[in-house]
Amino acid sequence: MLSDITIRPFEPADQSAAKNLILAGLAEHWGELDPSKNPDLSDIASTYANGVFLIAQAGDEIVGTGALVCHGGGIAQIVRMSVSITRRRTHIGTLILGHLIAHARNRGYRKIILETSEDWHEAVKFYLNNNFRITHYGDGNVYFVLDLVSKEST
């Protein structure tokens, strides 16, 4: 049910809950987690100050995150997509992703890139179902792109 979900920008008060949500998802996938491998999560506001970091909230609970990092050349990258284990398969990820894509379009980005682990089959399927296409594989990862400018308008 998406009617109880609010998508909003990250606020410093969200730091602990957002970090814990992301790390819990990573630990679930990898089994064990080294928090030092995720230094960007120590200060989300500073790390993502030049991009956008979104929060999905249900009541007082943070149930999802997603960020858009801006690169040069009309390219943005999606990172830190995460949805609470209790709220997966309820379209929260799609809602966050839609907001990130709209943000990129509104700022004139031409494409969005992202990567995920090749063996994270649910994530790979999620991005394929949301019109991203695989560009290549490498180092155990799969790389995606979403072209925001249609060929007809170029």
C-alpha cells in the first residue's frame, strides 16, 4: 500500500535510521557486513550535498532510501536504493526510483547510470523492469543505463 508513503528529502535527523536501513539490507544480502566499507553513510547530508538523497517514510518509520549523485556530462548515478525488508514488493522502490528519475529529468540530465551485484537477482530484475538496460558486466557487478533523452528529440 503506497497511500501511507511519503517521499521527501533527507534531513539530518534521519541519519541513524537511514544508515541502519541501508546497512541492514546489505547485511541481509551479504550475510556479514563491514561498516567501514560504507563511509558515505557516516554523514549522509555532507556526502550527498551535491545530489539528492530521498527518504520513503510510513508514519514515523523510514522504510526506504535512494540517492542521485550528479556527474559531469549530463550523467547522474543512482545509489543507496534500499527498502525495509518488511515493506519490499510493495512498490516503494519503484516510487523512490520514479522520484529520482524525475529529479534527473528536471535538471536536464541525459542519462542515469547505476550498478549492482551480478548475483543480486532481485535488484537486477527490478532495474530491468524499470526500463534500465544492461551495458556491461565486470568484477561481479552488472552496470545499467537509462537514457532520459529519446532518440526522436536529439
